[in-house]
Amino acid sequence: MLQKHNVTFPVFESLKISKKKNTVCITDENVFEHYKRIFKDIDTIVLKSGEEYKTQETINTIIGQLIDFKTDKTTTLIGVGGGVVTDITGYVASVYMRGIKFGFVPTTLLAMVDASLGGKNGVNFGLHKNFIGTLNQPQFIVTDVKFLKTLPDLEWQNGFAEIIKHACIKDVAMFKQLQQNRIPFYKKNKEVLTDLLKQNSNLKLNIVVKDVNENGDRKLLNFGHTLGHAIETQYELSHGQAISIGMNFACKLSENILQFKDKNKVEELLQQYELPTSAAFDKNKVFSILKMDKKKQQNKMNFILLDKIGKAKVELLEMEEIETYL
């Protein structure tokens, strides 16, 4: 997989990634409105913005448009957008004609540090997050911090939820750096932000390369996501908000089960980056979604807990135990 950082606005031919005549872009209305010139003379599919459109129905519509474009096995599909766009693009590319080439140009902080990396592609099924999909790596990822100029505050918070996750599971030095700063600092200091993006993408890619099929350390990347995914779609939370609440819950479990001593530090850091750490929810509804989580094994589930900041581990917990803590 080719990864380029901080490339001036992507001109695909100059990067020797794909010729315009053999390229189809997938983006959403927000990105298309801000950056129309990127898509000049390129066949482009523009999606409605939002998690609610991350469905199989959207995939079917895209496939119909690809057929109209006479897309074939020589075509490269490029997803230009946030995590919804990259997830959809990777999935479509994986199943269209049994697979065509694809790559990503992530335009949100969340997509740059997490969603575009690792090869997980797919859509939601009702309230079940990322329930249908494929595991297929993109041929390239082009990252440019200039896209972040138009990013709303909520999307900065979403991105930092995943950055904090990475620090919690694998990088205590990054955790300490984050403690010393806040979102406005990174907005103003592009070089520092670029270095942080590289740290995070390299951290995740190093894990993925060694464990593509999630048999070992890749499971650690699910820290905060088990409860997070169960409440995200039900309560219309953003991904970062849901994962933040999920991480705080995982820290509470870590405190009770592993005697983790720094729950308050994680909670304070999440709040420092304008993320929620708790929410009122219907326990029974949430647990019904948890019971269908992909990490469940009969009456047990792999849950990611912290031994200490920078060191996570997988614990196989009884579903009844998780329900009790909820």
C-alpha cells in the first residue's frame, strides 16, 4: 500500500496513481461543494452526507452508476471524503466485478488517523454498525492537512477520540503530549499536526501489517468500540462521541478487573478534547445490540482493557459480567 503525506491538493495523474479516463471518484455533498475543482473532468459519484446513508441500498445505487460509467477492471475507484465515504468506496471496489483497484483521499481527521487505514470496508445493517463488509487493503492513501481547513469542530473532536485511543493502547508518550495541548493548538500548528497524523497512521499500520486478519494485536484497536458501536447508531451520537463514552466505560471495567489506576487521567483527557464520557441510555436496548457484536463468542466477548496507559490487553469476559457493569 502506497501512503503519501501532506501532498498538495491531489492531482491523480501527477501522482502517477491513476489516469483521469480510468478513474471514478466517490465523494459526498459537503466535500464536493468545497472542492469541486479536484473532480474536474473525472467521473464522480456524489453521495448524501451522513452515517444514515452507509447502507446496502447506497451500495446498489453506486454499482448502478458504475455500470452507467462503463466502469471495468482497469478502473481505479478513489474515495475522497470521511470515514463513511472511504468505508463505502472500499466495499464497492471489493465486490464490483469481484474486485477493482481503489484508494483513498481522506478529508477528515478521523479518516486520516483511523477510518481510511487498515482495510476494513463496509456498511451498517439497521442498528448494527459495520455489520456487512470486506477486509481489503487500498492501493494508496493520500493525506493532505489542507482539507482540515473546512472541518467543523465536531469532526476535530471525532478525530481526537481515535488519537486518544491509539495513545491509550500503545503510546504513553503520545498520551503525555496530548495532555499538554488542546485542539486549538493543533489547528494553529500544522507541522505539529502533520507529525501527529504520521505517528497515528504509522502506529495503526504497524499493527495491521503484522495482524491483517485480527487474530492478535489488531484487536486492541477496538478499545472503546464495543459499547461505542452499540450506542452510536441508537442515540445518533457521532463516532468520536460514542467511542469516547466507550473508552471511559472500558476504563471503568479495567479499574474493576485489572486494577487499572489511571481511569481519571483518561477521562480528563477526553474531556479536555471536548468529548463526552458518559450518557444515559436504555441498558436493555444497548445490550441487545452488544449481543450481536462481531467480537462475541457464544456467551463471552473479547473486551479491550488497559493494564496501564500505553498497554492494552484482550480480556474474554462473560456477557453477564458486561451486562452487570452496564
